[in-house]
Amino acid sequence: MTELRLLADDIAFGESTRWYDGRIWLADWAAQEILAVDLDGKREVMARVPSFGGCFDHLPDGTLVVVSGADRALLRQGSDGALTPYADLGAVAPGPWNDIVVDGRGNAYVNEIGFDFPGGEFAPGRVAVVTPAGEAREVADGLAFPNGMAVTPDGSTLIVAESYGARLTAFTIDADGGLSDRRVWADLGEGAAPDGICIDAEGAVWFAEVPGRRCVRVAEGGEVLDVLRADRGCFCCELGGPDGRTLFVAAQAWPPPQDGSRTGRVLAAAAPAPAAGRPGPA
């Protein structure tokens, strides 16, 4: 594993990295923008989000879908670039709504933290599915701060990072989009706080970690395969690049500087295994 290199900086609060259409995309939560950054570091604003936050993914047809905390909704981008309502997440739970991942059938899985963060009293969170028809329903609960999520490339399994549970939890994706057979995919050990995650072609999972300022590659069961350290908190990670062998990391100082400094960066490093690829239908 090579060291992390700087790809882009001057980001207010980078989250939700996705490799798509030859660029690394990310949400700048504080700037309320979704950015696409090319391999030379040049960036383009792809959407403007109506609130702090804005985790996103793409539907199988390429449509951008964005979690909007202010609206308690999942939004969909039209051909004119505008974001319009796609599903009412507030009908499932009040929020705050957090991460999203789309499977190969067009089901969007969105998780809700369960309590106000930071500062609120802990309560367990949940996962909802939004079907291609835009209908939302709860499919899992009792999660300890659900955070990053990923779907295996065969479309059969959803993996959820539980930041307050120090584990990666797996569910079987049922034919109707529901989740079943909940199980611990990897116990990460006391003190671990997994945030954003991604899956590689060897079936390992990378998880980003803010307090540990690192990204960790683990096998199912929890064996640590690689550790990549940074000089600031790592919020999410994504495999991509022309051959899928680049790990992109959104990192920044945490807690955020009181002077408003923009400490967010996109970092990149060579990875030992390529990306698993977009999930297909189960």
C-alpha cells in the first residue's frame, strides 16, 4: 500500500464518496454541493443540495438521488439539474437521515441515525428501502448509529457500518427489497468507529474512521488486512480509478475548526485489490 496523496483540498465538509463516470464524486455537506473531481483534481459542481448533508448515489439508469435532511426526503435530479422529491423519508422516521446505497434493481437503502448528532441522547437507528416506485418503508431497526453502507456485487447482501457498535453488520436482501438474516459480518474490536465503507473484488471491506484517522481493510470475520493512516479524520472511502485500484478518501479535521477553516481533502492511494464494481440484481 502506498501513502496517501492529495487530490483536492479546500473542501468545507466532504462526505459520501462515489466513483462514477470516470470521476470521484463527493458531497460537500457544509457548502451544500455535490462535486465531481477528476484525476487531476479539477472539480465541477454537479448539484446543489437544499440543506446541510446530502449523501447520494446513482440509480441504475444514472439518475442522481440525494438524501435531504431539511425535507426528510430522498430527492431525484431531473434532466434540468433540479432536485425534486422522490420519496418521503419523514413518513418512516423523523431523522436525521444519513447514508444511502442503491442496489442493481434500483432499490435505494437509506439509514436514519436515530438521535441528534452530536449532542443528542443515543437512540438506535434504522434502515429504510425506497423502491423504484418511490415508496419508502422500514426494513431494519436497532442499529447503533448506522453509517456507511455497501451492497455486494451480486446484489445479495447489504453491509452496514454501526459506528457506535464497533462492527459491520450484514443483511440478506430479499426479493421484495426487504432485509433478513441479520448477522455480524465483522467485529472490529473495542474503540473502532466505522464510518463510510466500500467493498473490493476480493470480498474485503474498507472502512473509514474519524477518531482513528485511518482507513482499515478487513476480511469477513474481522481480520485486519491493511491500515492506511491520515493526518485528519477519515469520513468515507471509495475504490475507483481507471482500473479500480485507487482508494479515494474524504478526510478533514474533527471537530471542525472554530474559525471556519476548510480542512476537507480528497486523498488517494493505490489499493491492493480493485473495486468490486456496481451491484447487480440478486
